Amino acid sequence: MSNSETVYQLQKQMVQKEKELLQKEVDEELNKQHQGVQNWETPTAVLEEMLVAQKDRDQALMSRLLLANEERDEALLRARRLQQAAEYDSDR
């Protein structure tokens, strides 16, 4: 092998090693970014679950309040009718 061929081969190897190094750096950066995304995925998923659960709880609470109001109104109506019936009976 001549001296120029050796230099050419060494330059070729150096270019290849630089490409490999650059690729490793790019891969590392991508891995860091991916880990950053993953670090946010879990809290985000937990927050979403919590918000869904809170919405379900709020809907259940509203349903119970509406039912309690209906039952109160029915009880007041029955009490009023009983009072009217008692007054009617006492007037007779």
C-alpha cells in the first residue's frame, strides 16, 4: 500500500467514525427527549383519570341532590295534603 492509499484509508475510517459518533449523539439526544416525554405521560394520564373521576363524582352528587329535592318536594306535598285532610275532618 502506498502512502497516499494509507492516508485515504485513514481518512475514510475517520469519516466513518465521525458519522458513528454523530449518530450516537443524535440517538442520545432523541433518547433524552423521549424520556422527557415519558416523564410527562404518566402525570398527564393520572391527571386525566383524576379529572374523569371528579366529573363522575360531580355528576353522581348532582343526581343525589336532584333526587333529594324531589323527595323533599313530595314529602312537603304529602304533609300539606295530610294537613288539609285533617283540617277538613276537623271542620266537619
